Amino acid sequence: RARKRFGQNFLKDSGIIDRILRSIHAVSTDHLLEIGPGQGALTEGLLASGALLDVIELDQDLIPLLKLRFGLNTLFHLHQGDALKFDIASLTKDEGEKLRVVGNLPYNISTPLIFHLLSHHHVIHDMHFMLQKEVVERMAADPGSSDWGRLTIMVQYFCQVEHLFNVPPECFTPAPKVDSAIVRLTPYQTLPYPAKSHQLLELVVREAFNQRRKTLRNTLKRLLSVDDIEKANVDSGLRPEQLTLAEFVRLADQLYINQHIEG
Ligand code: SAM
């Protein structure tokens, strides 16, 4: 029985499962990490690639079933626990080794989980996730659209985003109430708009979008003066959703400069 509290909607449509596996295209030299394997709908195909596979599953009741299905395969490594608290970097053994992360994610924790993974971007080669379609649209949004927000900016700061395809509720059991979609996130080797401090970028973006209807001169009042905003070559009369990623990075860098001048 699927448990709501763990965000369990198991994939049952073999056509969609195949399509997801083809998009991932795992090969035997890969090191995969699956978050929330559930009953193993994707796990089986992932293991068939011959790649090393770590899985993290929170629900204790699913552990015996997963052990029974895959426990004899030496490529399979099962971790019972919360992916939100898991030290992803501890899975990589060799210097420079990177993980390919996969998951039909529990939708109730998808945003914090993605922020957690972004903090490990240096050990991740790519990520393929099933998410609420609306969340994928937010990740892939362009500046100026109503979907452009904190999630968009932080994801696009670290990763290239590709909305691959949509998945209707009938492909799951039980069927979720919302449409879903598959997204591919590929962390940049070299960030296109590197900020002097990721933390300050997060701070500026969070503060700006706390009141998305207001202009920057109002929302950023506690962090940056109108003068500072103009020094960063940004129009302080704009609303946060009108700013590009590059402009947010310039604001964060101005904040960094202020903090370092003030000592
Ligand atoms: N991958 C399976 C599939 O496609 O059929 C299951 C997907 S289901 C949407 C999400 C899975 O994530 C469930 O098995 C659930 O128990 C597990 N899960 C929920 N919260 C988790 C967490 N914090 N850490 C790891 N797994 C979690």
C-alpha cells in the first residue's frame, strides 16, 4: 500500500518507465544514485545498465522488498534513511568521480531536496527527476514570467535545465492529483555567472522575492541602498521577476563588496 506521508506514487506505466530510462541512458561506467526507489520501478532498468547504483529509501517497510528484488546484485547498495540529510559526497570514492542522480521524487519535499542536492553540485554529473509539472515549469522559466522566482534562479545559477516531457497522472498508482514532468538538470563545470559568494546570492534572491510585487528599492532595503543597486548597474525601480540571473549576481557581488569594505 502506498503511503501518502512519504509522497508515494509508484510508476506503473512500462512505456513511461522505458522513456525515462532512455532519457537517462545509463552506461556501465556510471555511478548512479536513486532517491526514493519505492518498489523498484526504475531501479531494475538502472541496474540493467551495469552501472554502480546507490539508492536511498526512507520507508522502512519497503526495505525487505528492495532487498529481495535486488539484494543479490553486487552493484546495488541500499541506504535506509532521509535523502534530505544524506551526505551525498560520501558516496564518491575517487577524486573527481561524479554521480548521476535519478528520482521519481516525493513531491512534498522536492524543493528542499533539490536545494540540498545543489549544495553538492560539484559531485554531480547530472540529475533526472520526475516532479510536479508546475515545478519543472518554474525551473525552466525565463525572466519576466510569473514562474521566474527563487527556485528558477538558484537552479539556473548551478545547472542547465531541460524540460524533457510530461507524464499524466494515470502512469502512477495511486494517481497523483497533478500533472508531472521529467526534467534534466546538468550542473555547469564552469558557472556562466559566478557570484563572489553563493550564500549572498541566495540571500539577495530570497529577500527580493519575499515581496515579489514590490520594487527592488523596497524589497532590498535591508541589504542594499538605492545607490548600491545603481552601482551594480541594476534599475532599482524594477520588480524582482524582471531581473536576469546576471543582474542578481551583480547585486550579490555589490553586497559582498560592501561587507568586505566594512570589514
Ligand atoms: N521510484 C519509485 C517509482 O517510481 O515507482 C517510487 C517513487 S515515490 C513518488 C517516492 C519514493 O520516495 C517513495 O518510495 C518514498 O517512500 C520515498 N521517500 C519519501 N521521502 C523520502 C526521503 N526523505 N528520502 C528518501 N526517500 C524518500
